[in-house]
Amino acid sequence: MLILTLRSWKIDAFAAADNKGGTLLEESSFATLFPKYREKYLREVWSAVTKALESHGIACTLDLIHGSMSVRTTRKTFDPYVILKARDMVKLLARGVSLGQSVKILNDDIACDIIKIGNLVRNKERFVKRRQRIVGPDGSTLKAIELLTQCYVLVQGNTVSVMGPYKSLKEVRRIVLDCMKNIHPIYRIKELMIKRELAKDPKLATESWDRFLPKFRKRHLKTSERTARKNDAQKGKEEARSAAGVVSEDHKPKKKVYTPFPPAQQPRKIDLQLESGEYFLKPREKEAREAQQRKQKQADVTEERKAARAEAFVAPIEKVEPTVEEKLKRKRKNRDANATGEEKREKKKKKKREVEDGERSS
């Protein structure tokens, strides 16, 4: 009988008549900053915010100079806990939640949770990709989370704002944090769907649901494990080919085999100084040596610059045109060469004629 009474227990709203102590002794106040892009929206809806908080005896102030919103209790405040609800309301307004949704936080059965996800993933691209998983394609994943948990979820910037029953806030926080740890939300959604169906059966109310819930194993291997497996498989193939006497026709450069050992340590600066003997020099000798090296370097640079400047003053090689006498000599040589060529041809022709005549006479 007691169990049935507890299950049907209903918490009544806190009214002004319930406060037997009268007005509050001290004034409580909270303030929160809001981004610049929210200023226009807050100015438009601030009259509605003031009206919603006045019904609970809470005064609010919008400071556009410092970019802050503040709430405080007044002599009309009868509920001592409503100031915390008002603080959550201005926080949600600053995070981008609309007024119609953020006003619901003033109800007793609704709470809020602002989950910070900015510092969970270092890589910016990976962070954006995992944050997008919470939303899903066309917002389908986010809608499924809202339907199963009866919560309002808003993903914006480095935070996730959640509004809903206390029990559901834990589920949403678990889904969001697991998603940022590279566990897809679909696994948690599937688990929630199974729990929702199991809750309808009164026979299973006193039993454990572990046997019905899915157990997902992590099949993802580390990069080192995958590389080690790949190297083992490649080595087995090569051994089988060599045993069969098959010569591989691949002339590609062989990839380096993965080893867990780090490369050899490079010598330190002190080790190099010990090898060259510079480590044992006195401070004055070191300074003199450095000054000499600096001067030598400056001298080399100066010589290079001088040579680069001197290149502009080097006269180019000019082609000298032949004189009239040289031109006449060349013409004579060409004529003699042509004449000797013709004489040789005529001699050859004469010899051929003589040979032919001797053959005919015989």
C-alpha cells in the first residue's frame, strides 16, 4: 500500500501561502554575460522576460554596456528556490535558447544542464565532426534524442544546452560525452528504445534488464596493431612464394617494416662540443672563436655580394664583323676549292674513257 502511495505521489506547486516566514531577510542576485550577437534578440524580448519573472517576485536587469543580465530577489519573492531557476533562465537565454523555451525552466518539474564540450577534443576538425554527430543528418539524431528523453537539446558553439526532467538530463549528458569520446549516439539511442519498451511490461519491473540490452564490443584496432598484422601477413606471403620458387615481379620499393623501437638518439649539442674540443675552451677563447667565425662569415658574404655587383660591369663578348680583305680571301678560297673539285671530276672521266677504249680495241 505504501509503494502505491509513493508512486502516485505528486509534488504541489509552491504558493505564497506556503511561505510561513514572510519576506526573505537577504537579497540574492546572480549575473551572467551574453555574446554580442544576442543583444538584438534580448532587447526585443526583455519586456516579456521581465513580465515572466515579476509573477515570481524576481527583478531583472539588462546591461547593454557591459553585456550582462542580472536577476535578484525582491520583497515580493515568496519562493526561496526560484532565484536559482531565474539564474538558469538567463543562462539559457545567453546560450541561444529562445524565450518560449527558456521560460519553461521556472516550472518545478523541469531542470537544465549546460554541458561543456570544448575541451574534450583537441583537434578542431575532429571536434566539429563529432559535434555534428549529435545533430545528425537533417537533425534526425537530435530529434530522436529529444523524443526518447523528453528533453529540449540545443547544440551551439562549445556547449550543449539541455532542458527536461532530472532523470533524462543524465541520459542526455551521457550520450553527449560518449559522442565526444568517439562512441556514436545511435548505440545509446538503441539502448533507450529497448528500455522504453521494457518499461511497458509490469512483469519486468523487479528484474534486471541487462540480458535484453545490447552489448557492443569495441572492434577498432590501434594503428600499431593494424600495421603489425599487415606486416605479418606480408611476411607470410613472401615466405610462401619463396618456398614455391615463385619470383615476385613487383619492382616497387619495399616499405619500411614497422618496429616499436624508436630511432637512434641524435647527439646533443654538448656531445658535439666535446668531439670538437670546444667544450673545454675558456669563456674568452669561446668568444674569440665565435667572433672569428662571425668575421669569416661576414667576409664570405661580402665577397659574394661584390662578385654579384661586378657581374653587371663585365663587358659582353662582341662579334667582330670581317673586313673587306678577309671577305675577298674567303671568296678566293671558295673558288679554288670549287675549281679543284671540277678538275678531279674531269680526270676521273678521262680515265674511264681510256679504260673503255682499251677494252674495245682488245
